[in-house]
Amino acid sequence: MFKKIRDYKIIILKDNDFNIRELNIYKIFGLFVFLSVFFFSFIIISIYSTDIKKIISFSEIRRHQQNNSILEQKIIQQNNQIDILLNAVNSIKNRDENLRELLRLPSIDDDIRELGVGGGIDSIKDLNDLNYLLPNQFDLDILLKNIDFIERSINLENLSYEEIENKINENLDYFLHYPAIYPVSVGKKSLTSRYGYRSDPFTKKRRFHEGDDFSCKIGVPVIATANGVVKISKRYGSFGNYIEIDHGNGYVTAYGHLSKRIVKKGDKVVRGQEIGAVGNTGRSTAPHLHYEVQYNKKHVNPNKFYFEIET
């Protein structure tokens, strides 16, 4: 067919012009086919390009969703860490106040603690514009303010501890003779009966309890809570094996129901030194340590004298 088409030509004549133009039908047909293919291809591409864009767009969305999911998990983890740090800051604040009370330093006003010292995230206002990127349950502003509060609180505590350290160094002897730790190891105790009124375990009547009871296994070491001199070390009525230490400055501590006594009357002891062991001697229903603090011959609440101090 194409061979026959080659044999045909179109002759073009103009009026009053003897010039003759010949057009090969085969070339015209080829041009027509080329234009037809081009036009058809253009239509096909136009139709499917939209779908291709949709596929690419969907792929991008999936990728962003995955990235956002990872980001969300990281934010959750950071929020949890910030909550832990905020609790730690509160615990440090309480210990700081206890130490300041111990050393007779003025308490830090709550308003000052809220403001803290230094810190400040300059870009908080700018970063607030990123809230739209986070899931609804997250607020970047709160997150950053919590971080800023922790930073300021740490700066404040550093200043406070410098003041406390200076005060301790100025009054080191007094501090060493001040009952300031638990009488048993922190990890081996359970405070079962506190200072104050309670039901007597024997008579069931309401009676004032002049110390704290720590439930422990028999044999757990009992330690002196401050430097001092052993005043009493013997079996002592309902307390069973009993030790009393005079720390000077009006402070005396007592330890009852011991299974054994390591120190004797007149011995000098230092804070953290083992003086006996938990027992069940005397008027006792179960193994425990009865611990008392006296100031100027009057019983006081031992809870005011528990500080986590390295010995």
C-alpha cells in the first residue's frame, strides 16, 4: 500500500504562473501519521499525569505520616522525661527547704521559686508557630515553658546550695552533732508507726507514741544519726536492748528493741556508725526499730530530722 502511495503526487498550479509544485503524497501521509501519534500521546500523558501526581502525593503523605508518628513518640518520651524532672525538682526543693530549716537559713519564697534564676528560651514565641505541626494533645508552648522552668529552678538550687554549703562550713561541728539521717538504711526500712497518737498494739487504747517505728528484718544494722557520746547501752524495760546517745546542744536520740548492742556507755560515735542491730526484744509484736529524738529533754517529731546526707 505504502509503495503505491509513493507513486502518487499532487501538482499545484497558480493562476498566471507557469511554476509547478509537486507534493509527494507519501511525505504528506507520513507527516499526518507523526502529528496523529504526537497528538494521541499528548492526550494519554495529560490523562495519566493527574493519576501519577496523585500517586506521588499519596506517597509523600504516607512518608510524612510516618515521620509525624515517630515525632509524636519522641514528644511523648520527652514529655515523660520532663514530668520526671519536674518531680525531681519538687523533691530537691523540699530537701532544700529541710536543709535551710536545719541550718536556720531563711526559707525561699514560693514566688521566687516559681520565677527561678536566669534561663529563658528566647525562641518560645517563634516556636509557638510550629504548634500546627503537632498532634492536638501536644502544646509546644507548655513543653518549652516546663523546660525553661526546670532550667531556672536548677540555677536557683545551685545558688541555694552554695549558701547552704557556706553555712555548713561555718557551723560544721554543730551540724555533725545534729540528728540528720535515718537510723537504718533507706532501702531496708519501712516506717510502720509514726510519732503521735495511735492505738496501742497491746492495749488497743489511744496512746501517744513518742517516736517512729521502722519495720525491718532482725539483724539489719542500726546507725547513729549524728556524732555524740553513748549515754545508755543496756536492757531498758519495755524497750528491750536500748541505746541512748547524747549529741550535745540539747539533742538526744534513742534506739529500742535491738537484737544486739555494739557500743557501750561512754563510747564516742560518729554519724553513720553502726551501733547495733534491729531486733524484737522488750515489749514488741514484731521485729522493728523504735527511734526517738529529744530536744532539751522533750520528745520531738523525728520526721523533721530525716535528711538524705552521705555519711
